[in-house]
Amino acid sequence: MNGRALLNGVRLKKLEASEMVDVIHAMYEDDNTVTNEVEYRVKHAVRKNLYSVAYGRTYRFGDSGDDIGGYDTADGSPAVSSKPYIPPTPVDADSARPYGAALDSPVG
């Protein structure tokens, strides 16, 4: 990540920790967003090659044949099905057990 940041003109070592996390998170998201299958295949081939050279092992993530490995594409169509909606736990801030039976009461 540091090399990529330097190529983009960002010096991670000179940033505050919160700014550094934001930059790394943005780079990670950018790296895992694909616009089409060709882009996915190119990124996957580069990862496989780097992994074998750096670690002497086979890179297996997302290696599932002809599909695009479960990534969401940039056009918004999910490559896999979504999880079902689970509503949030109701909170009663004035109660000794603000989250009901979902959690024990706070310590202290």
C-alpha cells in the first residue's frame, strides 16, 4: 500500500492515524471494485503472479472458474445474492438493560 500511496503523491508516514486509515480504506475499496470481467481477470492474474513470486504459493481467492469471484460490479448489479434484512435491536437508554435480552446489562 505504501508504494501505491507514494505513486499517488501521498506520504502515509506523514499522515495522522485517522487520515492514514481513510487513505488505505479508499485504496482497498478501489482495488476491490471492478467495472467488468476483463478488469477482474487482469487484476486476478496480477495477484496470482505476485503471490506466487512473493510467497511461493498459489493464490486461490476468487478462483472459481469463469465467474467474477463474487465481486459487486461498478454498475451496481451484485454478483451474489444479498443477505436478508435484520432489523436493529431496539434501545431503551433509561433501562438497566438498554438492549433488552440481546445483551447483558453494562458493567459498572
